[in-house]
Amino acid sequence: MPVDLSFQRNLERVQRIISRRQNDSRIVAMANRVAENTRENPGEKPVVLFNASTRLSGLSLNAGFQLLTGWALQLSGVPVVHFVCQRGLSRCVHGTDRDNPYRLPPCDECFRQSRINTTRANVRNL
């Protein structure tokens, strides 16, 4: 497979990496603030959140809405439990290679983003 060594392409890649790391740092900082300001109401039933959308290129729109929903519930005193895939889905379609459907999906990228998105959260692995 040929490697694209063009300056512009590599510059864009570096910019995406920097932007993603900055966004990840912001998510972790906000998750820490939410955790520090959370006061659960005794007797409140928990809400379970599971987001099956892809996290292969950073924060998807669905994952962003899940984050906001979870944080809002936590800050209002509702316990939140996040179910996170740890290769527990029999055939994940994210990152599927149409030319080779038996090739395993790129789970490590999903794991990485899920760990960031659920910083200091109550997590149950699937």
C-alpha cells in the first residue's frame, strides 16, 4: 500500500490529532467537574445509557448527546450507569471492511474514546 507523503495531507493529519487531543482533554475536564458536583438522591432509580455509535474518529454526534444527557442526569441527582462495549457485541459493524467482512473491527479506537467519554463514570462492560 503506497504511503501519501504530501505535506498538506500530513499537516491535516497532525491538525486532526491535535484537535482530537484538545477535545479529549476538554471532555475529561468536564467529566471531572461533573463528578465533583454530583450529589445522588437516595432512592432514585438509575438510568442506563448505552451508545452503539462509532467512536473511531473521535466524538460522534450521538456520543456527544449521550455525554450531555448523562451529565445532566447526574447533576440532577439521578444515578447513571454507562454500558460500554469491550468486544461484547458479537459482530460490531463499526469499521467493517466491506471487502473483507470477517476482518475484526478496530476496537482499540472505540475503547480509547469510550474511556475518555466515561471518565469518573459508573461503567459496566459488555
